[in-house]
Amino acid sequence: MSSKLQQQTDVLGDESVTDAVLELDDVQKRYGTETVIDDLSLSVQEGEILTLLGPSGCGKTTTLRLISGLERPDGGEIRLNGDPVAREGTFVPPEQRGIGVVFQEFALFPHLTARENIAFGLNEWSKQEREQRVDEMLDLVGLADQGESYPDQLSGGQQQRVALARSLAPEPEMILLDEPFSNLDVDLRVQMREEVRRILKEAGVTAVSVTHDQEEAMSISDRVAVVNEGRIEQVGDPEAVFQHPESRFVASFLGHASFLSGYVTGDAVETDLGSVPREQIHGLAPEYDMTRIDILLRPDDVSARIATNGDAHGHVVQRRYLGPTILYEVQLDNGDTVQCMHNHDDTVPLDTDVSVAVDAGHELSWFPHGQRTSVMADDD
């Protein structure tokens, strides 16, 4: 494994990799001539909720299937609690891995009650132990009064909680969640994110989730691993990944991203929107003095107003009404495009000349001009 991936994926705070419940080392998966997973390395610590985040077709669900044992890797190694479960000459089948799975469709048995669904995987437990465990799970997920209800008598959120309780009941080594909120209404989705995180933390279980929804990944996870074309682009806590992305893909996939070119001169970076103090540029090394860089800006880092007295920097080329806010796209005179967010009642018409300012109260990330990855990523 490369030193970069070792540092990125094997450390959570001050914990050692020996605390990892799950480890993937240089895992590969191919379908015919197509490489779907390309030397992917990752570790997940005990009690951690980690989310694989990426666009459709990036390999995140295939990674989940490799972890569960539903697919065999074509290279590399997968370990659970330090023991190999998949490598050349070794393959532990899914039913022997001690992993619970919550499927996107919940996959509840329609002819069984909530209680019977939860008890389904406890056949080897005594009747008394089984009943006690089901009661504990119903209490944990807040459905103590719904044990005799059938799936079609439950709401989508209640069905999801039953599915989660069923996966937790056998006391698995870890839980895998495949797009767990995609079948829920928008309002319920937000509520269930908080509820599922609470349940997983109270149960003390290690969990790996998969989603393409950035907000979902940020809200439920201890760490996020951004996946692109079968490789992990970056892994870290949600705030760090959002605020200091190590590639332009990560920057853009996690939210609206603009790149403002500037020239490093001593204590500032000179841009067409004015000077940005050098101390505000995260990790800007001395060797980049007198060079061009691209500063990452989020819409809330930029403000715009209708230009007066010839102070225009560009003009509005797009306007998106989002309810509480309006997202504007401004074409600058130098060819750069920046986005800015305004309140819903702060209207600037299309094609209006505007004056634009960088108005960020935090450190800004940057990339060498024209490069895909940041210097911080190269130095790891």
C-alpha cells in the first residue's frame, strides 16, 4: 500500500490500525476487461460509521458486496478483525463472516410480523434468549409497541428500523447499509439519518454505508471515503474532506465549487476580485511564491452586488431559485466562473453587471494552477 493511502485510511485520530475491524488492502475487482475496483485500500475502526460516497457506477456498491462476501476480489486482501476472509487461496462465505446487511429495499418478509422478522436470524438462540433479544431490539429502534405489526402496516421509516433491528439482532461484527435512505420521502430521510446514527451508536456497532447523497454522508458518518472510478480519492472526517478536498473531483462532488485563479505575491494572493491574505490560504508553501494557483470557493464564500460606477467584475449568466436561497453563477471578465448564494429576496436579474467579492471567514483550499490534485494530497 502506498504511504499516502496508509496515512489516509489506517488512522482515525490516534488509534492504531490494530484496532481495525475491517481492512482492505489493494483490493481489485474486474468484470471481463473492465476494472471496477482498482487497488482500493481502506480500514474501518471499531464502533466507527464510515460512508463510501460517490457517483453511480464508481464502485462503492461493488466494494460493499466484496466486504460482505457476495463477490470475490480478483486481487488484494480483505480482513475482519485481523483474519483474512478474502485473498488468493482464501475465501470465507458470507454466512460465516458475521456481517449484517441492510438492503436498499429493506427486504422484510411480508408474511412475518416485525417481531418475527427481527427474530429470523436467531434460530440457534434459545426461545428465551430470542424473545429477550427481540424485545431489546424493538426498544432500541423505538418500536416496542409495533412488534405484532406486519410490514404493510408500517411506515417507510418504521420498516427501515425493523430492517436495521433484524441486522443488529445476531450481534454481528459489523453492519453494511446499501443506500439506506433512498426509498424514503425527503422529509423522512432527514429524520431517519439522525435516528439510524443514534441506533448504530447506541448499539456500539461498526458500520459501513454506501450513498451518492453528499448531505446524507456528511450527516451520518464519522468518516467519509470519496470513491471515483474504483479508487478512493480521499478519506477523512466530513468537515476535513469538505473544507480541504485533495482533488478537484472531491471538491466538486461534495458541493458547488468554483476555482478562482490568482498570483502568489508575498503576503497575499492577487486575484481579479482583489487580494486574498496569504494566511487565509490553507497550507500555501513558500515554493509557490510568484506562481499561479486556483483558489477553491464555495457559494457562501462569495458575495455579489449590482455594479455601480464602473466597478463590475463580470455579469450574471445563471440564476437558480432554491426556495430559501438563490444560487447565482457569475462569468468574470477574466474568464473564470464563480457561484454565490443570496437570500431568496435578494434578486439580481440575468445579464446584470455585478461587483464580486471574496467574503470567506475561514481558510481556503487551493490547487496549483491547472492541476487536478492539491499539493496537500501530493505531500501525504
